[in-house]
Amino acid sequence: MRELTWKRWRVGGLAIAVFCLASVTARAQSQPEQQPKQEIPDAPSASRPAQPFPSTPPAVQPTPPVPGAASPTPAPTPAPEEEAPAPKPPLNIKTVPEGGATPATGGSQEELFKLITTVNQVLVPVMVKDDSGRLTSGLLPKDFSVYEDGVKQKMNFFTSDPFALSAAVILDLGMPDSAVQKVNQTFPALEGAFSQFDEVSIYTYSSTFAKVSDFAAAGKQVTTTLNTLKSASGRNNGPPVTSGPLGPQGPIINGVPVNSPVVPVVTPPKEAHVLNDAILAAALDLGKRDRTRRKIIFIISDGREFGSKASYSDVLKVLLTNGIIVYGVAAEGSAIPLYNKLERLHLPRFGYSNILPKYTNATGGWLYTEFSRSAIEDTYARALSDARNQYTLGYVTRATPSTAYRQIEVRVNRPGCDRAERPCVSIYAKDGYYPVPPTR
């Protein structure tokens, strides 16, 4: 009996031991191994706005657990982000009271485009010809002397290089139609006299003037304009009728007017030839062209002037102010040698029989008197060559900008010439100029 009891006690103790070992093992398996706690920043607070992430996150100190509180659930680890570029430094912006800022001034780059033309520099184109009328080449600066109002000037510029032309061509449609048709047939030669570097504008005049074409490079446009003008006609009225059966007076019986004992004197109205107005319009347009070009007015006309609104003195002032040279081809009656000696006569209120010599002499140009068609064609190339190939002299004047006229005289020193008998060369230059304010 005692032996049976001992066996039961041993079995019971063994069962208790097995049970305790199983309980300890199960408990150990239910609690996982303790992992090191990650340093995770706190979640955003509702009481303050979220702060931006710094470029390098600072170390986060672990929060000590509160006794009796449940362990917080670990937050998911955010995915790594690319490092944001460093922010740019803030702009140094300063404000000033309204109206107190200093006005902005142009920088050095803008100053490069502000050009001021100094009018103290005077340029004088000079044409020098020998006794046969040919240009004299090979002259040097020492051969020239320039005087302004009788005072010799020191030259600081000299060149004999040819210049590109800005030419205004003026055609007279107030001549008799036979003369106009003769001039129209010379247009191909006129086109060929210009170079590819020249620019040309065309004007016409009679009792009124008109601008036919603006400045354009010598080429197709000029050719088209001249081809259009070939159909233009001149004056076809013939001599005015002042008497006879077709006259303006009333019926006449036996040489005595009916109902009037006195024979009326009929004076025909004088036709207008507004050459001054045409030259003025061309000169104003030429004044706007590039100063690096030689500016000329080329006139094909008989030179008659009557009825213009502009006077000769006013037009000449515009020409000399803008450095424009006038060249002319005297056609029709003004090309006759005998008539050429009488054309300088000018009666008040009767206009000029030929005003072209006055313009050409005052501006340093030249007047060509040609009557035949072939002579006129040869004149074109000679005239434009004279205009392009001139000596150009320059000096600095002390004259202040004003409306006072300054006289210019150019002399050529030619050793060995007997000036008492005749000059070796003839000099053609403008008579003077008007100082004007500087232009921008």
C-alpha cells in the first residue's frame, strides 16, 4: 500500500514538472525577442504647422515610456527621398518712398547707339578741271588751300576716293513736246550712267511738280519708272493766238472791233514753270539720306523758272545746308550758244529764262549745254562721273551754330602756272554754307 502511494506521488510530480516546463516554453515563444527601438520623428501636431524637413535630419532622442500606458505602435518607415538642392540666397530688395527713386540711366551698352554729329567739321567737295574740261587727278593735300570768310583753315581731312551717289533726277515736262520726246529716248543711257551702289529718285515738273518714285537702288525699279515716263508728253499748244479770226477779241469789221472804237490788246497768260519748287522738294528728301553719300540733284530742263512758291535764295539755303550739288543738262533753246549768252538776263516779275547756271555755280556743280540726242546721252556718263570722282576737303570751323552765311574759297597751288595770263586749272566748289545745330 505504501509502495503504491509512492508510485503515485512520483507520477504526479513528474506530471507537474512536465506541465511547468511546457508552460515556461509556451510563454517564451509567445514573447518575441526585443528589437532595438528606431529613432522616428514625432508625427505632426495639430496645434502647430508642419515644419520643413531639414537637409540633414537631427538625431531624435527616444521618449521614455509612461508607466501603465500601452506601447505605441511603430510608425511605418518613410521611403528615402532625394536630397533637395540648397535654397538660393534671398534677393536684397530695398524699397523707397514713391517718387524718391533715382531715374534710371542708360548703361554703357546703350550709350554706344547715341550718335552725335558735330557740325564743326566742314566737308567741301571740289572738282578741278583743266582747260579742256577734263578732271585733273593726282593732286595732294599740299596743293589745296581752303579759306572761310577770308581766313585760311587747317585741313584735317582729304580724300580723292569716289563716293556712292544719292541722286534726285528732275525732268522738265514743260518743254515743247519735241524736246521732251528727245529726252525720253535717252533714258537707257541715263540708267547706265548710275552704278549699283547709287540710289535714285525721280521728279517731274511743269506748272506743278510731282514725285514719281522714292529713292531706290539703281536697277529694275528705276528702269520701270523711266519706261513709264517714256509715254509722257510736253507742251503742244504752240504760240499763243492773240488776234485774227480765232483770237479772243470780238468780231472785227474793216479792222475795227464791233461796238468798240478801240482795238483791245490781248496779253496771253504766262505759263508757270515751278523749277524752284521741284528743286526744294528734292533737296528736302536728300537731306534725310545717309551723310556718307554724295548728294546731287540732276536736272534735265531748259531752265525756265516762273510761278514757284519758293524763292531762289530760300532753295539755295536748303541746298548749302545739306551739302547738295546741282548738275544740269540744258536742253532745247537754252542749249543754243547765242541764247546761252542772253539767258542770264532776269527781269523782275518775269522769271528766269534759265536759272540753272545760278544753282550749279553756287553749289559747285556743272551745267552741260547739249542740243542733240547723242550729245545728251554722252553727257549723262560724264556728269555722274564728275559728281562721283571729286576731291573732298575737310576742316574744323570755329563758327557757332547760327543762320549766318559762311563764305568758302578753295585755291589750288600750281607752281609754274602764270596766273596773270590764265589759270592752269579751274576749281568748282560750293560758295559757302550755313552753320546748323548738331543733329542726333
